[in-house]
Amino acid sequence: MKLRSTETFWPLKNAMLNSYPSIDKDIDTEILIIGGGITGALIAYKLINEGKKIVLVDRRDICNGSTAASTALLQYEIDVALHKLIELRGKGCAVDSYKNGKKAIFDLRNIIDTIKSDCQFEFKKSIYFTSLKKDISFLKHEFEARQQSEFDVTWLSRFNLKEMGLNALAAIESKTAAVMDPYKLAHDLLHFCHQNGMQIFDRTNIIGIEHQKEKCVARTENKFTITTDHIIHCSGYESTETLTEKVVDLKSTYVITSESLPDLPTAFKNAIFWNTSNPYLYFRATADNRIIIGGGDEEFKDANKRDKLLPKKEQYLLKQFKRKFPLINFKIDYSWAGTFGETKDGLPYFGKPDPRKNEHYVLGFGGNGITFSVLGMNSILDSIDDKKNQDLEYYRFGR
């Protein structure tokens, strides 16, 4: 599956940070991680610090799947609003999922500090706004649900938003969110793990997995084998190729990035923005004073059809931005399309779809992929050891 169009911002900004060989012999290991993006990197970081013997493979160059296309909005807010998630999954799961997302942002910052990654992590506020009168009631219900669950939120009026330069009617301001360069962090994590003994092979495509007694044997396209105790699938939307259960609806999404602005508006220095539209639009700044806009989602059919829509989507996103922030002169510098997925409850999938097999999945679907991956990192050992874990229950297959 082609996960993105070619000219995304992060690889161009960073060039090729690290490269690794393809596999050229049969290997035995304790754990095999399939997927060399931000999810695989976080899982590897957890396990290498636990002294595990790990091999990580990716079918393309490391970090060049969804991670290269990610816009890296780090929020505890999930694609499904809290009051709606309570209706879908109950108060315990819903509130815990939001609170765990908040904790994940701080966990991620601690990891970044530990490995000294220069991934331009910055804490921000999150502004969840509406420009539609019909959505004000929805937003008020959401505000009340968050207040009742003790989240630090503030109601913003049209006047408050106008002072920020945002043309909208009302908003919820949340105190905890962040942005970063996901491509740089994933590379830095993988480099750290490689320096600490993990073997990494890129351009190594797994085409089949066999189960022999208590071992898993992964076969590569170039006819080598990796024999392992456990396999952890961190290949995101491509994992739909190996699952029998339909857990996600694939979508096409579109992004434009501005030229660097001489003077970044104060609002973008302090906050990220997203709205109540379905599909929603979102806006964030980068460390070099660019503004990233994402949205315009469509049902995913195939990569060629997705990419042909890019010129039309560029103009759509630009028009939407000018309506929301009429005083900012946005000039398109980069644009790309990517594939992502939506689950029925906006939540990830962790653990073993088949309890008889030592194949584990960490699938952070939706707009919270990175924070979900941190949650998966914190529960992966219990999945391996067959221990009870609340997150493994909340986000199990077959739910």
C-alpha cells in the first residue's frame, strides 16, 4: 500500500538522517518488530530498555511510511468527543482514554529529554472551535463533559477568538497539547535502539508468517527467515493486510504547508487549532514559522485517485484557512496526501487478535496515532507476558 504522496515536508527538511541495510541472512531473535515508523520506534525503545533482543524491519526506508506524512498534533482529545465516547464505550473507558492521552504527551516529553532528541517538541494549548451555529450546543455539551471529568478547559467566546485572529463563534481551550517533528524523533529513537543493540533492516518485506511450536517464523521477500518468540506489528494502516477482523475504515487526507512567515502570529506560537466540522480541519505552526493545514478527508480508494485530488484539495484547504484566519498571508510551499484510518470509537487496537499466536499489534489509528503509540508502548510488556492490563482490555480486538 502506498501510504503517502512523495513530497512531504519532514523528509525534505531532514534529508536522510540514518540508513540501514536490508537483511542478507537467516536470523534468530527474541522479538521481531514489523514497522520502522514512530510506533515501531517507541515500542523498540521500551523493549530495548527492558533488555530484550530485538530485530526491527520495514518494507521501505525507515520512517518513510505514515510517519513521514504525519502532522504530529499531540492531543489528549480524541477524534470522538468525550461526551460521545462516554455514550459509545462508557464513562470509565472514555475518561481514562482522554486522561491517558494527556499523560502520554508528558511521557513522550520525558523520552525526548532522555535521548536528547532535537525534534522541536513544544507544548501548546489546543483550541477546539466551531464556525457553525448548529455546533455550539455540541461544543457546550463537550465543555461540560470535560469539566465534570476534571479537565482544565476554558470556554472562549467569539470576541476571545477574534483577538487571536480566528473567525469563529466559540471554542474550548485545553491547556495540554504539543507539536514536534515526528520524522526526526522516530529516527532518533531508532538510532538510540540501534546503538543499544537492536538490529534494523530496511527495504525488508515480510511476505509470510508461520507458527512452529512456540516460535514464529517470518519469511522475507528475498527468501530469508527471522525466527522469533514474539512478533509485534507496528505497520499502521498496512496491518489491514494481515488482519481478518475489519477494525478500521481507511481515509485519504490532505495537507498544505506555508512558506516560512517573517513574523508568526502570536496565536500560532501558543496554540494548535481544530474544528467541529466532519471531517475536521486542523492548523499548527512549525519551529521555522510555517503553518500546516490538514483535512479535506475522503474515503480511500487507491493511492492514484487520492493523489490526483491533491491540486483541488490544496485550493480547498487554502480557502478554508483564509476564512478562518483572514489576516494571515498563507503561501503554499509544500503539499501532500496520505492515508489514515478511523475506528468506530476513535480508539486504537492493541494486543493479540488470536490468543493462540504470539503476534501482537499496536495500531494507533486516527488523529492521535502518536499518543496512542505511547499508550501501546506502556502496555506491550503485559501483552507479551499475557498479563492483565486495563488498556489491553479497553483497546482489544473483537470489542
